[in-house]
Amino acid sequence: MADEEIKTEEETSEAEDLASELISNSETLEKETSNEIPEETTSETEETSEQGGKKDKFFKKYKIRDIVFLAIMTACTLVLSAFMPLLVNVPCYGIIQMGLGLQFSIFPVIGMMKVRKPGCLFFQSAVLAIFLVFMFPPMAFIAVCGLLAEVVTLLIFRGYESDWSCVVAGTIYMPLSLPFMHLYYNFMYTVDGTENAAVSMYISGNASGGVIAGITIAVIAICFVGSLIGMFIARELRKAGVLKD
């Protein structure tokens, strides 16, 4: 009986030793896996969060107040451009762009500096095109000009975080309509002799190369000055607490 008791005690001790070894091994495995897995998951989550942050930083959602503010800036541009029908009778190449350069740079720049989201310039230009097409049909190209100006600006600055990105977009916005007008009246328009004086200047032969180059530089200069004015106004409004990003 004593021998049997000794044997059972030895067997139980061996079983306990095996159980303790299994428990210790499982604990070490859990520690190793817990040390390895979170590193991978944290790195993956960090990468995804960084990618998501970059996407969210570039593709920002519009709020109602953003659309309202851009609509107000567009309305200001339209109101101050109401004299445009008077310019179509002036026999000067690019007279429309020269007359509208300030309005089409000051207010879009203010809108861009307030909203600072991709698509804000195209939104303003599209709304302007809807109204201006009834005054002067070729001005529908202003929407395409806004889209091109925005694409160029976003490729260079990667957004509107910099004030100078808004200035660049406002500067090249209106001058882009000059080549579109020239292409339209020389390749898509049928000359019937009833064209207005300003329109006839876009037809080949009615304006020399020197005049075209000079007017183009003048329009760019006017739009650049207007963009600087818009940036100055936006900065002053921000300092006064009226304009907030």
C-alpha cells in the first residue's frame, strides 16, 4: 500500500510538472504574439490613417455655409459685371476681359480664401457661366476656364492652403478665356457680317499679333492686381473676425 501511494504521488507530481510547463509555454507564446501582432496592426492603422488624413485634407466636404458664401461672391461678381453688354460694341480685342478682369479676380479670390476647398473656383465659374450665357453666349467658356485654372493651381500648390495659390488661380482665370474666344470665332463660328465690334476683333485678320499679345499681357496684369486686392480684402476681413476659415 505504501508503494502504491508513493507511485500515485509521483504520477501526480509529474502531471503537475507537465501542466505547469504547458501553462508557462502558453504564456510565453501569448506574450510573443501580443508583442508581434500589435506592431503590425498599429503600423497598418497608422498607414491607413495617414492615407485617410491626406485624402480628407485634399477632398474636403462642402458645408452649406461654404456654398452660401461662394454664391454671395458670385452674385457680387455678376452685379458689378452688369455693364458687360455695353462693351460688345467697343472695337477692341479683349475689351470684355479688360472690363471684367477686376471683378472676376477680386471676388473669386475672396471666395477661395474663405472656403479653401478644391472645386470652389469651378463652382463660382459654373454659376457665372449660367447667367452670362444669356448676355454673351461665348462667356459659357468661363466655366471651362475656371476648371483649367483650378487644375493648374492644385497641381502646383496641392490645395488652397496658401494665399498665393488663390492669387495664382484668380490671375489666370479670366485670361484663359482669350484663347477660347479666339478659337470659337475662328473655328466654330460662322461669320455673317452682323457681328458686334468687339466680336469682330476675334476674327482672324482684324487684330494684329502685337495687339493680341499686348492686350493679353494687360488682362493678366489687371487680373493680378485684382487678385492682390482680393487677397488684401480677405486678410483684413479675417483680422477683423468677419472672415473665418
